[in-house]
Amino acid sequence: STSTASHLPYGRSTDKIFAPYSVYKGKAALSADPLLPTFSKLESGGLKVDRRGVIMLTLWPAIGERKYDWDKRQKFALSATEVGSLISLGSKDSCEFFHDPSMLSSCLILSNAGQVRKSLSIKAHADGSGYFISLTVANNVLKTNDRLGVPVTTAEFAVMRTAFTFALPHIMGWDKYTNQRPQSANLS
Amino acid sequence: STSTASHLPYGRSTDKIFAPYSVYKGKAALSADPLLPTFSKLESGGLKVDRRGVIMLTLWPAIGERKYDWDKRQKFALSATEVGSLISLGSKDSCEFFHDPSMLSSCLILSNAGQVRKSLSIKAHADGSGYFISLTVANNVLKTNDRLGVPVTTAEFAVMRTAFTFALPHIMGWDKYTNQRPQSANLS
Amino acid sequence: STSTASHLPYGRSTDKIFAPYSVYKGKAALSADPLLPTFSKLESGGLKVDRRGVIMLTLWPAIGERKYDWDKRQKFALSATEVGSLISLGSKDSCEFFHDPSMLSSCLILSNAGQVRKSLSIKAHADGSGYFISLTVANNVLKTNDRLGVPVTTAEFAVMRTAFTFALPHIMGWDKYTNQRPQSANLS
Amino acid sequence: STSTASHLPYGRSTDKIFAPYSVYKGKAALSADPLLPTFSKLESGGLKVDRRGVIMLTLWPAIGERKYDWDKRQKFALSATEVGSLISLGSKDSCEFFHDPSMLSSCLILSNAGQVRKSLSIKAHADGSGYFISLTVANNVLKTNDRLGVPVTTAEFAVMRTAFTFALPHIMGWDKYTNQRPQSANLS
């Protein structure tokens, strides 16, 4: 009896899951899905978070009625702390995050730093009926400056808050700390 | 050693679960249970949500003291966003959802569109002591117009809010994104 | 390869778990732990909740300094809806539940109905700094009337609220609705 | 077919997990991670919590720009009730916990009691924009008195609140009470 190679070495499924939460609006669409952390095995036998997980937001523009251009998508990876900021927003609150992807890149072309800048803004509607989420991407090399924005209702934001709250311990890797399945020891 | 056919191809148990949350009141009864999404396998090896999950509400009328007629039940399938709306209702808030099941049907008899219309209303009691949940189903073909309503206490609504909050990531398929069970890699 | 008899027929571990949350105060102690539902297998192959789960509260009296008499314990089984009431209590709210265990007993000695009555009261401190939880058990047969009470701080109540919120879907049986473990299909 | 020794006798993974949530500030750094309870097997076949779990906070000082001295770390183990206190803090609230580790030690050198005292203070910023978390450790034997403090933003505290709320049932051992995995009975 063998189990097939359905796991990465340290317990992560190889099957990529596609279950984004998406909202389609007049000028653009927005989707969100979690990206789990990776773990590396320590010589001591333990598992250590290697690369932190994120919640990936993707926005892409409308190019006609109910038509959207996926090729023009822009992404913004929310860290655990940025997720914490988002899920604790009051109905009148706003927040903004700034990323400079080049600074985080593993290819160390330092001169690239600052050449692509992203900012994500979440701004409450004045009447508390939802938020406007907009993503600005400035690329100094390509001389482009994209801005994509999506209005999100209170109900849609409640889905995001609930799903992000669920996902947060998973992107932190805390779901690996678990006592579940006392019966495992009896599998033989 | 083999595992019996206890799973759908992509990890979903074949055993249907019956664990509805039900409340029985004077004129009707209400029950709620989650219906999980289905997944399809991509050629790349990933899993993609095929049909979104819902929380299914069922209402059926009383026909005597503590007697209810299950044959006259009406159903309303709450989407993720409608669940988001419900779980974020304040104690004085109300909301209403409209469905036109024919428009969503896979059999493309377009002339049916609009012939069955459903609306679900959740209305706060004036004193904040709970909600009145009512479902109206208008069938233009059968010339019927059913209305079923159930008062729900704050405590009962708290159960629904908590259980729906728990279920929401599951009907979205987000519970498939998980790092759990580091020990799996050692099953051999 | 076989799995040992570590499960009840329908997926419940046989190992009873003892992990109560307990608070010890001057006149009595209080503990809480969940009791899971039981399921029966339908001929169709599905699983149906048989007996609903509860959160069991146990109170027992102090009989000296840091000494408590477990033999004099009294129990109160909170239903899902009563748990809903408890976890949605505001810091100034109170609630009370009444049980008549004889009416629920499976031995149909109807004349017993009403001979043992229990009531559980959760009363907010006037200053919002916690609650007083008291259990009254009146036994008309034994002519006894026990009352046990425990003050609970805001922090202790927060533990109960969080743990009960976690446990609620489990005592309802909703944790059986799950998409987890996509890798299962690959066990062979 | 055998499962390797990937579990402690009673269902706990042997792999130690390292996935702390850390914040690095000017004068010190703070990290938090859960420490699960241990269980002992009863003769009756049940499992009983042996040693309660905690959330371990670790603070260690900065010794230069972006340099921190891990050797000078101090730890504070939050009990379930202290976690309850932390996660229910309002944005203007503060709390303080006192530990006397010697009193809890299993080596019964009573004269040590009181010789090491720790206190953890969580104080809201006046403007509600976060908290200041500080740990004081007074060692009467070594004649030392360390104080480490870290300002925590609202977003960072939201991560802690969400992750601690997730972890609380796990450190209590309540995640062992579970109905999940109906399919288990079919593994053969």
C-alpha cells in the first residue's frame, strides 16, 4: 500500500486549487484567493515557514459589456498584517498599502528598485454602504501607469472579511499547529 | 489495500450529510444547511470550483399543531454574497434577495425565464429582538403565489450567523486551501 | 492493511476526550465541554444527525479552601440555540434557560415530567465586568433544591464565547460538511 | 503497510512547527506562537489534557539597526484565560498579567517562589491606534530587572486577535472534539 505523490515533501498538496472569490463590476473585476506559505524541513525534524503566505488580489479591466480582459490583470499580494488591517476596517474607515515589488525580488538587480510601484487603496463609501478598492501600478521602465478600481458592497466585503479571517491562520501557517485526529495513531 | 469508493473523484465524500439547523414555529418551519461546491480536475492537475456552493434555506408550512407539510416546502439557495449580507446584518437591519431560478437553469428554455420568481426577506423586529424571515414564490405557469414566514429569535439568528460564518469558506471552496496534516507525508 | 477499531461506524472517534474549560471560584467550580452529536446511517448511504450535540456545563460546590465536591455536581446541557443566546450576550445582557429533563427522557414515565426542573441563569455584573452563572436544580421527588453559582470574569467569558463559537458547528454536525483533503482521492 | 512514527502516542505530530507571527520595531521585536497541550491516555481509552497549551510571547531587544539579540529574549506564556482577555480588549482598553514562574515549576524548591516575577502589560495608545506591549522580568537571584517593549499597530493587533482566536480552541484541546472525516470508516 502506498500513497501517491500527492503531497509536496512537507505536507502541502500538489494540487493547485482555483476557488477565487470574484466580483464583476462595470469597469473592472476583482478576485481574491489565498496563497499558502511554503515550509522547509529543519535538520532537527521540525518544519519552518519558508515563504510567508499571502492573499492575492487580482484586478482586471472591463473591455465591453460583461467582457473583461484577463491579460491586463494586475496583482497585489496582501501580507498577514495587511489582511489584519483590511478585516478590522470599520464601515467608515479607509486604508492604503504601498508595495515596491522590485525591492522584494529575488533577482538582485538593485537598480530596478522603485521602478515598479503599486498601491492599493480601500476607501469607505461616504454612506457606509461599502468600499471602493483601487489598485495603481506605476512602471517607470515601461512608462505605464495603470489604475483599476472596483466598488464593493457591504455584503461582498463581508464575504471577503469572513473568508480572509478564515484564511489568515492558514497563510501564517498556524493551521499546522493542530491536535486534530486523535485516531491517526491507530492507522496501521 | 484499497480505499472504497467513498469519495467523489476530487476529494468530496459521497455520503450525503443531513444535519440541518431547523426552527419550528406556529405557521411554518425553517431549516438551513450548506451545499458544498463541486470541483473539476484541470489537465494541469489542479482543482477548479465547478459549481459554487450555497446555503440552502427550506421553509414549509404548518398544517396543525406541531404538524408540518414537507411536501409543500419551498427552497431558496443563498449565494456566498447573500450569506455575507445575512451574517453582517445589524440588529435593526433588513435585507431582501431576488432569484429567478429559470434564468439560472441549465436547460435553455428561455421562455421560462421569469416564470418562477422567488424573493427572500429578512426583516428585523422593531424592538431588535430577532427577525422575520419570509419567502415568496410566484409561479406564473402554475398561477401560484406561495408565501411562507418564520419569526426567528436573536438566539436562533446567532446560531445561523455563527454556522453560516463557519460554512462560508466551505461553500466557497476555500477550505481546500490548507496546510494541515504535516504528518501526511509520512504515511507509507 | 487495516484500520483498527478507532472509529464508531460513522466516523466518530471512540476515544472520549477530556479537555474541559474550568474555572474555580470561592463557592463553586464550573466546567464546560462539548458533547458531539451522534449520526445514523441512512439506507441511501447518507448520514443523518441522530442525537443533537450540546455544550455540557457542570457546576460543583466548594467544601473548603481549594476543595470541591465532584459528587455533588449538577449538569446543564446547552442546546445549539442556547449556545447562540450565550455567545451573543452583550456585556450588560442577561439570559435564563429552563430545562425539564424528565420530559426529554427516553423512559416514558410521564408522571416524572416536571419532577426535576433546572434553570440556568447568566446575569451580567452591573459594571459590565463579567457575569454570574447560576444553576438551580429542583427535584420534587427527593425534595431537594440545589443552587450553585460561579462569578465569571470578562476574560473567562471571552474564552467561553470563543470556544463555544468554535464548538457550535461541531455540536450541530456541520463540520461534516467539508471539502477538505483534496489529496484523499489519491490514497490507494 | 505501516505509518511511520510521525505521531506522539496520542495523535500529536512529532514535527515541531515554526511559524511565529513576528513584528520588529525600533527597540525590540515580538513574536507569538501557540504551544499545544499534551494529552495522556486514560485506562478507559479516553484522552485527557495533561498540560494545558499556551500562546507563547517572546520579546528580544534591538542592538542596532535591524539587529536583534535573540540570546536576550524573554518569554511569557499566555494561558487560555489570558488569551481571552487579550482578544476581547477594546481599542481603548488595557490589561496586565502577572506570572511567578517559580511557583508553577515542577521542581518543588519552594524558596524559589517569588524570585523570578514577570508581568506583561498591554496598554492602548491614547488615540486608539494600537497598543504598547511590554514585558518586565525581575529576577531576585540574579538581581536583574529586564524590560522589553514593542508598539503594535491596530493591523498587527488584528492579526494577533484573529490568530489567537483561531488558536484558542487548539491550546484548550477542543479541536480534538470533532466529527470530521465521515469517510474514515471506509478506509480499509
